[in-house]
Amino acid sequence: MRKRIVEVLVPVALDHTYSYGVPDGLELEPGDLVGVPLGASDTLGVVWTKDPVFDPRLDNRLKQVEGKLDYPPLTPELRKFIDWVADYTLTARGTVLRMCLRMGTQLGPERVRVGVRLAGPPPARMTAARQRVFALLHDGLARQKGDAAEEAGVSVGVIDALVDEGTLETLALPPAPVARPPDPAHGGTDFSEAQRAGAEALRASVSKSGFSVSLIDGVTGSGKTEVYFEAVAENVRQGRQSLILMPEIALTGQFLDRFAQRFGTRPAEWHSELPPRKRARTWSAVAAGEVSVIAGARSALFLPYADLGLIVVDEEHDPAYKQEDGARYHARDMAVVRARIADIPIVLASATPSIETEVNARRSRYQRIKLPERFGGQSLPDIEAIDLRREGPARGRYIAPRLATEIKLALERSEQALLFLNRRGYAPLTLCRSCGYRFACPNCDAWLVDHRFRRRLVCHHCGFAMPAPDACPHCHAAQSFVACGPGVERLEEEVASTFPGARVLVLSSDLVTSLERMREELKSVADGHVDIIIGTQVVAKGHHFPKLNLVGIIDADLGLTNGDPRAAERSFQLLHQVAGRAGRAEGQGRGFLQTHQPEHPVMKALIAQDREAFYAAEIAAREKSGYPPFGRLASLLVSGGDPHSAENFARKLVAAAPHVEQVRLLGPAEAPLAVIRGRYRFRILAKSSRTFDLSGYLREWLAHAPKPKGNLKLEVDVDPQSFL
Ligand code: ADP
Ligand code: ZN
């Protein structure tokens, strides 16, 4: 009898599959999850192809599949997507598969939940607390112990005592479902004319099904979320699964509650802080088709949906969609690819679409749904520049007098003010007053950032940290350090001394380290428990703070100073989004941009609220230089422990590149951040025309080029977003 063989892809950094024998009696189909021996241990794998052409000489070394796992098979759609992403991004297929199988190792059942219910007569000794428990459980229904305690407003100890006395009994509750089914008829929304038309168009795309891309292009506060909920509602009616992708930080309690208002229940969530068991259960429920709507960060794109019918990418322009380590992919772009492979509609939403998306909409490749006004007639914030050359603050201070006056007025009106500064820590540079010595990172080509709150000087690139010494390491002068420039912590100091009594909150990713904490902090802002918010970019993302009418941007020039081809776009988007937090509920929002260059096109477009002018200029510039989306880019970063061998290797790589007319190679050049973690970095850029298969070219090139050896490393990034 002929031996049966399958090719299995395993979730490790390998591109190729392994052949395994199939034991008698086991039926396997492509997509099946199997256990296979790999090296010394067993691993999970996925049957990729059946009955491959097999070299019989390998026969006696062939290992056997251990067995099939009891999970739904990966769909052909997902397997095709894995192959596509791997091909396009030059990532090993096994690495992409690993992203799809990220359900952790905890595939066991959820811990048993302990419930309590009424079982006997009231206790002999009745207290007020016991009375409340008794009243709550009087209906005879079982409740989870912790919930019962919370609802009755008593400690768990009170419940336990009642169990001991026989008034209550415990029982095991079945695990809570990952998410209850959303009800598309639960909440209605009274739409404005433009919203209604937009919702109608999206509903039509969903009910027609088939691949299509729609862009909800709506000003901040125009109700984009409300509108795409209607697409989700239609998809739920069709009985298919929906994925709502958003930047992790925008996936707040506020968002989940809004979903619940519309659908009667929260959606299932997928993000980096999901506890392992919940993660495993969510994964299985998605694969089994038991979850109808997932709201998730970018990695949710790789879940094994049983029947995906719609993808929404909220804040589609957000740089957080680009994953920079491991597999380098842009989740928005790959979402469009997945929608195309699955042949389903995808909806992108933004107030400041990426240049790529804007160009696609202008060329009618994407359907544009315009929401030109804020909901409820709120007007967009007025934006003014504060010219730091003429009316800047005193030395060592960062809030200009005009902005300070406005903050004071806002506080008097019991409104909030948001000060935006995209710089963590206290000061970006510390130097010695007597000799000019600057604290630099020993591992990186970067200055150490003073983090007073943590009492450390910290490198933002490698995490190196040290306490600030008492004396200068160079000239030994004592107490000679000065902080140069502002960070959010320093701004807080200034705010505290200028507005004594105001409740101030600093929101920055290094101070609020867990997503849950961040959600709480954002909620306290939305609930009005804070007067002045000082924040880095974490405050820019889609939050809705009803009492916020004033936004001050402390250093509007900050994002324009690095040598990134996307600097103008990024600055425009970020500053526009931040200013868009103002005036969303009541009153007129106002934004103040502190800048040294009010005549810069980005500042002018922001002040004049002339988005079109900005896009027109930026698109023309991209077209002229052949930058995306008018051309394609890939970056090859070579790094190594010593600069010479790294640079040499980069040169050899370039020398080995095939010459074709459509590709231009730039470099190798020392990267702007020339050293990170003690590794010297050289960058090669490959630039091609838009229609050229740049990934194919790179694969061909690298297959025949010298391989990085020893300490050398080569990282390929197709469609790079960062050039540092
Ligand atoms: P965007 O995402 O465009 O910035 P949101 O979707 O967050 O705007 O909407 C802004 C606010 O307006 C939210 O509080 C939302 O609940 C409210 N809103 C938008 N459209 C409507 C509507 N048709 N009816 C009631 N409230 C709405
Ligand atoms: Zn460093």
C-alpha cells in the first residue's frame, strides 16, 4: 500500500513545510490542526497540502503525524492569506502562521466559576449587610460569588459566612460565553442626512457582499463609529462575522459601551493584554463561528474566522497599524488584502486619511462616504497659531502667555484643557553646566531622557537606564546638571505651579503601563474628574471627552524635524486629531498651535482648516519624488556589532543586486540612528515603480546574495514607515 503523506506548516520561523506520514485510520484535510514531532519535542502544525510529490528515498526518515486536534480547520481563505502575507512581506510562512495560532498554550477549559444561590432559611443573626445579600438572592437565581458580593455591596466574607450557615449554597457555573450575540435591532440611531446616506451605502455594500473598499471620510466628531455600526448590524443580520480593527489604545471602555448601546452587548475583544485563558477561548469561539463581532488591535486580523463577512479599520491612518518587529506588516493594507481574498467588503474610517487611501479614493478605487459636519451641529475647533518667535514663554517655561490665559478661562468655566506634547519624560537632554557634557546612551546613538518620576536617565531606544549621578562624570562639578527642553513631566511641573488647585493628569505610555490602567485614566477624564490633561500621542486617538474645549499643542514643530518622508503627513494627522478632541459636546472648541514656523504648509493647512490644500500639496510632492503610493519602497537594514563588517556586508548586498530598469537602489547609508543596542546600522532603500513586483525582486535578489553571518543581521521591511 502506498504511504500517505501530508505537508505540514509549523509555527516557527521557517518558510517551508515538512513532510509527515499519516498513520492508518487518520483522515486529514488541508487546514487541519495536527500535533507533529519536531526536533526533540512535539508542536502544533497545520496540514498545508495533501498527497505531495514525495521523494521515496526520504521514506525511512519520515516522521508520523501524532494526531489531529479537535479544532475547526483553518479555512482556505486564511491559508491563502498566510501565503500572501508571507510572500509580500518576505516573512517566513511559519512566522505568519504563528500569528494566526496565538491562542497561547492554555487550550484547556476556563477555570470553574463558583456561583451562589439561596438554599435555606434566613440566618439567625441578621445584619444590614446580610439583609442586602438576602434581598439580592431572594429571586433564587444563581450568581457568581464575586458579582453577588459586589452587587450587594458586601465583602466576599459575608457571603462565605452565609454559605457556612446554610442560608446560601455554592454551585459550579458554566463558563461565561466569550461574548453574547449582538442584537442588530437593539438600539436605533437618529441619523443626520449625511450619516443616513453613508449608513445606507455601507449596508448596500454588505448585503451585496463581494470585495469593495469604502472610506468613511468624516471630520472628528461626525459620527463615523455610529455609521459603520450600521454596516456591522447588516453583517450580523446576514449571520456573518465582523472584525473591527482599531489602534489598541482606542479600544476603550467608552468604545465597548457605545457598541453595547447599539447592539445590547459588548463585542468580543482581542488585544495584547487579554488573559491567556480568555485568549484561548476567544480564539476557539472565533474559529467555531460562535463570536459574531470582534473588536481588536491589529493582531485580530490573523484570527481564524469561520465566516468573515466584513472588516472595519477605524482610524485607518494610524501609524500603530504598522508592526515593526517580527513580521513587518501594515495591518490596514493587509486587511484590504484579506478582504479581497475573502471577497468581502472593508470599511476604512478616518478624519485624516492616509495619503495612500486618499489617492485611492480620488481615483475612485475606494468608495468615499463623506461626513462633512460634526453631529449635533457642533462646529469644528478654531485653530490659531502662537508664534513662539514673537510671543513665546519666558526661558525655561513652555506655555505661552496667551495659551496660559486661555487655560485659566477654561478652568473658570469648569471646562477641561488638554496640553499635547509628544515627548515622554522630563527633559530630552541633560547637560553639565560647567563643561557641556551630555548624557548619551552607552549602547545607542541617542541622548538619555530624564525621567524624574522614575528617577532615572533612560534611553528610549534600548531601555538603558541609570540614576542621575551627583557629579558630572567628565569635569566632576557637583550639582551642575541642567535639563534641556520639555517632556510631559516637566510640563506638569509648570502646570502645577501656574494653575495651583487644578486637577492634573499626565497620560503617557511609560507612566500608565497597562491597558486597563489607561482605560481607567481615560474614563476619569471623560467623566470630568480631571481639569488639565497633559498627554503624548496616546490622547490623540478617537477619545471623546465631553468637557474638553481647549487644546494646546506645546510644540507643533516636533514631528517635522526628523528626516522621515512621512513627517508632514504624520504631523498633520496627529495635530489635527489632537485638536479634534476639542468642542465635541458643548461649546466652541479651540486649538492653539505653539510653533516657530507658522508659515509651514502643515501649520497653514491646520489653521485654515484647509485639508484639501494639504492633501493636494502632499500628493503632488509624493508624485514628483515617486514616493508611495506613486512608487514602491522597501528598506533593507543591515546591523552588526562592528561598523566595518556591517557596512561591508551592506555593500556586498548591493553589489549582488540584479540590475533591472524599474528598481533604484539607494545606499547603503548610515541610518539616522546609527547605533542601537550597540549595533551599527546601515540602510539600503529599494525604490521601484508602482506596478513593479518589488517583493518578488527582493526574494530573487536575497536568494542569490551573500547571507548575513555571525553577528550580522538583515531586516527587510516592505512599505517601510520608519526610516530612523
Ligand atoms: P468620530 O468617530 O467621527 O470622531 P463619533 O462616532 O465618536 O465621531 O461621534 C461623536 C459623538 O457624537 C459620539 O458621542 C456619538 O455618540 C455622537 N453621535 C454621532 N452621531 C450620532 C447620532 N446620529 N445620534 C446621536 N449621537 C450621535
Ligand atoms: Zn540605548
